[in-house]
Amino acid sequence: MKIIISNTSDRPIYEQITHQIKDLIINGELKEAQILPSIRNLAKELKISVITTKRAYEELEREGYISTVPGKGSYVSAQNKELLRESRVRIVEEKLAEAVSAAKTINITFEELKEMLKFFYEEA
């Protein structure tokens, strides 16, 4: 599991971890029921405190992305398919809003934008 901590980010470290693990789950790089590194091992790997890593895992668990079995570890939750779909829909909405905003700044019409979207949709 590749997580990069940025010292220049405005986000607290636990949020950087949480955000990146969510992305890995949403993108399918972390699969359902896959075990995550232990809190202690992830903290050691990232050279951060165990408390920070624990807070990130607690956030992920509270939001339903992972579940923790005492004595065994933390796993990607099985029941988060709706959550994952909702997250992906939100990402699509954000990117579409970004595309619309960029299109308006250079006077691309709605029809031209629809044609572009259709092209990319059919090519994917």
C-alpha cells in the first residue's frame, strides 16, 4: 500500500492517510476483505506516530470503509459498495463541474461539450 505524506499539505497527516486509503478502496486497488497493514507497521513505514495512524483508521472505520477485528487487524469493509458508488458519483460530478467551468471560460457551447462527452464516453 503506497501512501505519501506531504509536509507541505494543509491537511493533517491523519486526513492525508484517510484520503489516500479511501482513494485506494474506491479505485479498487484495495479489494473487499483485504487486510490493511497493522497500525504499528503503517506508522513505522510512514515514520509517524501510532496515534496518528490509529486516528486515520478510526476515521475510516467510522465512515464504513474498513472494519477492525480485535487481535486480527483491519480489513476493507464488505458492505460499502453503495458508499463506493456514491463516492465515485461525487468524483464524476466534481470533474464534470470542473469541465463545464473550463468550457465556459473559453466559450465552448453546451452542444460542443455534449459532443465531447459523448466522444469520451464511447471511447472508454
